Amino acid sequence: MKPPYHINAKILKLISEVSEKIGAVKSGFMDKPSPQLRKQNKIRTIHNSLKIEGNTLSEEQISGLIDNEPVIGPIKDIKEVLNAIRIYENLDALDPKSEKSFLSAHKTLMEDLLVNPGSYRSKEVGIVKGDKVAHFAPPPSKVPFLMRALFEYLNDPDELGLIKSCVFHYEMAFIHPFLDGNGRMGRLWQTLILYDDYEVFEHLPFESLISQSQDEYYRVLAECDKAGNSTLFIEYMLRIINESLSEILKYNNNPLSQMDRLKYFSAKQKGDFTRKDYMNIFKTISSATASRDLKAGIEMNLFESTGSFNKTSYRLKKARNS
């Protein structure tokens, strides 16, 4: 059964803006940031996602844990971060359309923090805000059925990934399938669904904007509960994604250097290629610039070449950059 929501003019406008910005990110070769920027974004993602759940560690402490340095802090908070690092460093191992992968991710994320991590809850739960119960989750007997239906929806090829990611995030929060870790799993799985369609989302820390608008995040979830559909949450999350992409475009609009081009191409390319293939990626450079780039790539031991003149072909010598 398809989850309830409707597509309105505001959502259509946001989808158009997000799609346009994704295109700009890709055409500007910003979907493969430098290793240092990838690390910074990973730190921001982990910090803000766990901060929403009450984790007290700073970005500096999380950076230290990523670098295997000793960090002083609450044992529970450190364990939460270490678990999250294991997840976000291995996103490629997760399948966003697989319920089995979903449960495995929860087991890793909540290891040593929860009894039976990776298993759906067997108890009734309610979400308390202040001194009131804001949301009664469905009974535990219905959770496996509801989650199976939600994954069937994810596998619908006719639905946009942008929409599916938002709907899954809201519906999972509504079902509340675990005793703990639901919020961080919802944000993780939305990232994974988006990453499955658009590479840039592996490195896009939109959790930071959710963290900055945390009250609105919970208010919109509550309003959707009352409305009985996820329309408002789709609007909210698309706006957050749109603003996150705007940040990338704002701070990464410098032209690529030769080294930037070579690193980007090496990370993308599979198999043999020609100068024409190289220029098809970097459409604004001249043939002379492409030749200089490829010559530099050979000198840096990135490529090897066979043939000569217009029959020259190239091949990567090193494994694809991580």
C-alpha cells in the first residue's frame, strides 16, 4: 500500500530547484569533493545527527575518534560516535531497498547501546514531548508488516528517489520500529536512498540544517501525524536538501585546476579511454589542455598509454580514488 501524501505546487517547485542544483553540482564536478572536505562533511553529518539525539561530543572530538586518537567524554556518547563512523565509512555496503540491510545497519549503529540491536521492538511505545505523549506508535505486532510494506514502496520504480527518501524518513519515524535509534536511522536511510540516485548525497551533511531547525523538524513530524500523511514533511525535507545544495554551490564555484580534473576523472573512470572521452567529461577545456592533462597524468603515474597520435588510448594504473 502506497503511503499517504500528495504532490502540491510547492513540492513540484522544490523538486525542480533541487534537480537544477544537482545538475549544477555535477556539471561543476563538485560531487566528488577532496578527501579533506569529505572528512569534514562526515564529521558534520555524524555530529549533527547524534546531537539531535542528545550526544554531547564536539566536532573536534569526533575528528579525533575518526583518527583513532584518545578522546575524553561520556562512554555512551563515544560509543554512539564510533558506531556511526563504522556506518558512514561503509555506505557502499548498504542497500537502501533491502530490509535486511536496514536491520543490519541498526545493529551496527546501536551495538552495545541497546538490547537486541537490529531487531524490531516487541513493546508498545509512545513519544513523549514535555509532560505529554505526542505520538503512540503502532503496536509491535504490526511493525514487521508495516516495514515490509514500506520497503515495497521503496522498490517502486515509478516513484522519484527524492520523494521516496522523504516519505521513508517520515513513515519510519511514525512506525517507530525500534526501541531506540529511530531518528538517526531515519536520517541515515534518507541519505542512503538519495545517494543511490545521486552521488553527491554521500558527502552532503544536510543533518546540520535539520539540527539548526530541530524544533521545526519535530513540529512538522507532529503535524503530519495529525494530518495522516507526509506532505508537510516532504516539503520540509526538500527545502533542507535545497538549502544544503545551495551551500555546496556557494562555496565550491571555483574553476577546476589540472590536478582537480585528474583526481575527478580518476575517481570516475572505468576501463580504457581516449582524449575524446576525457573531453566529454570536461566540455569547456581545449584539446591542447586535455593533452597536457593526460601527459601530466602519465607523469604522475595515474595513467599509462598505448598507441600514438590520434590512436592513443589510456588506462588507469592505480585503483580508483576513495
